[in-house]
Amino acid sequence: MTVSRVRRLAAWLSPGALRRRAARLGFARPRIVRRFRRDDKGATAIEFAFVVGPFLFLIFATIEVAMVFFASQLLETATADTARLILTGQAQTANFDKTAFKNAVCDKVKVLMSCANINIDVQTAASFSAANTSSPARTSTGAVNYSSMSYNQGAGGDIVVVKVFYEWPVLMPTFGLSVGDLPNGKRLIMSTAAFRNEPFSTSSGS
């Protein structure tokens, strides 16, 4: 094959020549398709539609986790402050029972939490090493067994363990990333305070 024939064959197979022959045979791309290929006005909207879902999920998930941490800190502070009523003998002098102590905790957290969902467990211990500061017992379904909790604020010099529980409602229980750890989808928040009562002389309440 001569050089001239090779050149003619290359020209015959060039993209421009192929388009012209396709147009003559009726295979030309419609003009509207060519315009659509060149028009990128909606590209930004399409790209935004792809990223807005994951972006919003990340924002709400971050807010969710932050709220759980904030609620945990609020409950920690309320437990420590209310436990001082037992530590100093004020609760014993006022003959606190479980309901009275729960109400005292509630007064410090009701800006963010529902009092109905607060549960407390106050017990004495023979020593700090024997104090039970573990998570609460669970039922066979994984729910918290609140029936096993009691209230014993002790007398002067007694070691007391105060545990306060709250079931925090989770707003985004989807995508398999829920922070909930209870069968009802809520998150159990727990705060504990262990201390020795001051040596006050007031007798223990029930």
C-alpha cells in the first residue's frame, strides 16, 4: 500500500469524515441532543442533590451526639449537687424519701429533661471497694430493671452510692447509626456519686 493510499484511508476514517457520512445516511445526532450535551446549567443543582442528604445527616447526627453529651453533663451536675443533701445530713433531717430526692434532682434538670423519666437508686455500702457503681440490671429484653432499685440514704459516717438514670429520647434512630442502647430506641444516661456521709447525729430516714 502506497503512502498516498494510506493518507486517503486515514482521511476517510477521520472523525469529521465519519460524521459527514453518518449525516448523509440519516444517523446524525439530533440538534437537541447536541445542545443538551453542551448545556451544563443544571449541573450545580444535581451535584447539590447528591451531597445535601449526607451533609444534613452529618449535621443532625453531630447535634444529636452533642445533646447527649450535654444532657449527661447536666445530669452529672444535678446528681452531685443533690447528693450533697445526703452527704451533709440535710436530706436525713428533712426525712427525704425516694420521691423527695427524685424531685430535688428534677428541679435541677427539668429545663432539658422530663421528671417522669428520672429514676434513682440510693444505697449504702460497707466500704468503697464494695460499693456498687455498675450499670443497672437489665431484663431479658434489654430494658432497665427499675424494680430492683431502692432508697437508703444512710446515717452519719455511712458510705452512700447515689445513681441517677434517665432515658434520653433519640431523634435520629436511622441509618444504623443510632446512639440509642435500649429496646425502645432511647439512650440510657447514668450518673453516679459515691461518698461518705459527714458525721452528723441526725438519725437516718427511710
